[in-house]
Amino acid sequence: GGKLTTFRLMAQECLDVVCMRLGRSVECSTATTPLEQADRRFFALPMRHRQLAHRERGDIASDLICECEFVPREDIRRTLAADSPQTLDDLRRDLRIGMGPCQAGFCAFRTAEIMAQVLPQPSQDLAAFLHERWKGLRPVAWGDTLEQMELTRRLYAELLGFSQPPDRFS
């Protein structure tokens, strides 16, 4: 699922309408044609676990920036070196940073630190990124979700001294 799947389906349906109006009968290959520079393998969580298992045991814990989505430091550095300019939201789309259960509670500030080290002019969008991650949580902010949100808020506001913690539900 997701936007890419939706966009490809929309492209296929659009092409079908265009071909029908032109009186052509061409089978659309949008769904099966790999995107440019796309890796032709399909990724799954067990595959990601196997990739990480090949690393030295001691390096895994210190190397993971996003534990929820198993994103190591080197993947972030490689992505930042390949594409510029980069924002936290770009890395969310490319690597799923901030998409796990913690909703960027633990990985956003780590990723922002790497960006500050790697990029000549790092993005200053941490507050906006956290705000976006919280949008989907607000309607269901009770129980475990509310506890996770409060942990994140306190982490950023009290431990990290972040001047704009995600403390408002507006």
C-alpha cells in the first residue's frame, strides 16, 4: 500500500482511458515495470533482520538510529550523500525514519545530529517533523499511545532542552 502504489494505479487507469479514447488496445505495464534505479528485490522485515544479523554483534545496538524500523547510521549517511538537499521528511520517505511505534520519539533527534554532521546546511525542521508525526496520534491519544506521547514530549523538553517540544495538541 501507500502513495506509490496509489500513484501507479492512477497512472494505469489514466493510461487505460487515454488508450480507449485513442482507439488503441495496449496493455498497461505500469504495475510491473520497475522504477528507474529501483532495487528489483522485495523487502520484508525478516530480510532486514538477516541483513543486520550479518554485522558484528557489538555494532548493532550502537549503529541503529531508528530501532523501530531498523535503520542503521550508515544508511542515513549514504542517503544524505546521494541526494541533496535532504530534510527529515525526505529521510522518512526514503528510510522510514520516524514511522515506527515511537513516531520519531527516539530517532528524529539522532537523525538530526547526523544531518548536522554531514550536511553543510542541515535542515532546521525538527519541530515541524515532530508536529507531523503527532498529527496521526492526536485522535487516539489515550492508554499506551498517550504514555508514548508523554515520554516523547518529556524527552525532548526536559532531557534534550528542545525549545519547541511537541506539547500542544493543536
